[in-house]
Amino acid sequence: MKTLNKFSMMFLSLVLLFSLAACNSSPSDSGKSKDSSSKKDKVEITFWHVWSDRDAGPIKARVEAFNKSQDEIFVKVLGNQDATKQLTAISGGNPPDIALTYWNNIGPWADAGAIEPLEDYFKKDHFDKNMFIPAALERMVINDQTYGLPFTMSMASKLMYNKKVFEEAGITAPPETMEELFSYAQQLTKRDGDTITQIGFIPDYPWLDNVFWPVVFGGSFYDSDKGVVTPNRSENVRAIEYERKFYDEFGIDQISRFRSGLGTANTEQDPLLTGKLAMMIGWEYDFKEYRGADGPIGVAPFPYPADRPDLKGSGMIGPRGVFIPKNAKNKEAAWTFMKYLLGKDSQIEFSIDAFTIPTVIEALDDPRITENKKTEPMWEFYEAAKSENLQGFPNSVYINQYLQALTEQTEKALKGTISAQEAMDNVKEAIQPLADEVNSK
């Protein structure tokens, strides 16, 4: 078994990799009880999460509800604990008892021996891990061992569009297929000479998503039966070739100049709100206050290739997971608190407060959220979360190297310096040796 010594040696390199996922935030309330005597004789555990003071209200409410629900465990909560801070504490031998982090940290940390596997806890308590959305739970599994549970889930499976721009162009419904998406983008793009003044769609706006596109084209990244990485599958290559069509159509330099003048995302000057951008890939947290029947932003299922109707409802997910550090002092109490957080009622309450997608399947049909006017902007996403075509990137020891290689090579393909096939062949060449090393252990 790998030891924490190995984890300590990996620390500096991992910090560089994971710090990209850190949130801009400030420390949250420590969660101390106003009546210290109420904690007498209780097991006290610490829970760290990534949210800032501004966003920590919903998770703080879950902790307070747990503390009031029983008399044996008291949870102290600390926010703004990003990957760097968590790594520092774990490698230093003074970790929290339970923590919440981004899913892509789970693989490398588990391989380094820093996370407690949960299978024994499942067996002891007859815990049914099949209660979770499969794609969310899969992100927590490494080498057939579950090292965390998905507390909340982000999902990209929608197309968001400006209703007014569609109306002005005489388009009465959002595109259903990829072919229609490209055609609509052409119709919705305006120029003043060589200058783009309005654009229908930019495939890598607001960022280059090297996982989403292969997923919605039916691709994948790993063949578990053969133990090989598969970035150069035909579906993955086709996805990048499709993205490239928009740059061929509208011009690399023209799109670049247009993007440089766009307003700041998620403000009143957001290009989708102003109409400078007609359509974009939509996540559940985008434009919540502008969605709905009377809102300016429409929401539709993301298109699928016309020759692959079986891919309707495809999308990419990325959960935040809760885990127990290997050297935590109060693992049993941490497990009890984890079960509470992942319970159906807790998931529903958090979803209402935070406008997130529950990861517990049964929660998705609960009238407390599906008939709650407060959560109406999320109703379409609750339904979409049931799709069997949701996927995520496979978790592994080398996940961050894999994602980085995909990004670098996809950027080259979109710029036209190499073909999509060459780009994905390059990724295969770079990452397969890492997979072979893991498979040989």
C-alpha cells in the first residue's frame, strides 16, 4: 500500500495542478456553537469545504441542521479551504475529519494513500451507493474502490439562447441537431465589412471544453476492458472537427477580435444577454434569474448529431465530492456526518438553498423541488439529470496530465496548426505510457 510519505513527496507538484480549481473566496464562519456547554461529551469533528462566506450559507445550514439532529457529534465547519489548503493539512498530518473538494482531486489523492476508501463503511451499514446518479458516482471511483461521494453536481447538457435575437432572425425554435446549430449560427451572425458585430455561436466560449464536445458526439476517453486511453476515437475526432467548422466559417482572427470586445460574463454586459452572442453551452448555474417563460434567455436540450438520435440528452457532469482523509482522527463520526449530508432530505434542502442539482436519484422527482416556484429555473435540469447519456471524464492518477494534454492539443486543432486526428493521436502518445504504468502495478 502506498504511504503518506509518497503523498508528501507529491505535494508540491500536486499543488500546482490543483490550484487552478481554487475559488476566489474568503474564510467562512467556523461553526462554533454559541453555547459551548452543548458540546460537552460529544465527539467533535471538523468539516472543510471550498465555498466562501458569500456562498457558504446553504452548506452551513446543513451543518447546523445535523448538529441539532443528534447529541453525539458536533461538526465544526471551515470554508474557503481549496485544494492547496487541504493538501497542506493532509500532508502535514493535521487534516480535517471530512472535507469537500472538486472531483478531479480524488484520483491523485487516493493514489497517494491520502483518502480513506469507503467500501467497508458501505458493507457495515448496508449503504446503497446505487442511490446516486451513476455518472456522478463514477467520478468518485478509482480502481474499483470508492473514495468519496458526490454531494452536488454541475452539468452541461443545455443550449442557452437569446430569445430576442432568435425572434429578430425569424427563428421560431432552438436547433435540435448539430447540423441545425451550425446553420442557425450562420444565420445569426452579422458583420460590418470584415468585422463581426454579432455571432451565432462560438464552440469554445466562454472556455475551451475538451470533455463536453466528445461526450455529446458519443465519444469516450478510456477503454477499461483493454486498459487503454482512447482520445483518438473517431467520435472524439469528429467532435473537434465540428468545432473547427465555426473557425473556418467565421475566421480565427475575426472571432478573436470579436471576443476581445465582449462584455464580462455573468454581468449585465454578458454577450448572451446583450445579444452579441446568440447561443452558448449552458450549465445549471448560468442566467438563473433570466430563465423561464418570461425571461430573455431560452433553454433547450443541447443538439445531437443528426445521424445519432440515440445521443439525445447527452451532457457532461462534474461533481463536488466529500471524502474522509486517511489520517483523520474521527473517521466513524465523519462517516455518520457524510451519510447525513448525502441523505435525500439533506440533498433537497441544499438544492433549494443553493440552486444545485441533487445527486440522489430519488430527490430529482421530489415535489419539494419539482413543484417549488423558488426552484423553477432548475426544473429542466432536474429532469435532464435523469438522462442515461450523461458522462464525465474518467478519474485516474494521471487525470490532470490527461486533461492538460487534451486542452493543449485541442487548441492547436482549433487554430488549424494540426488536424483533429493528429491532435488526438498526440494525446494518445503522451498519456498511454502513464496508463501503462498504472496498469502494471
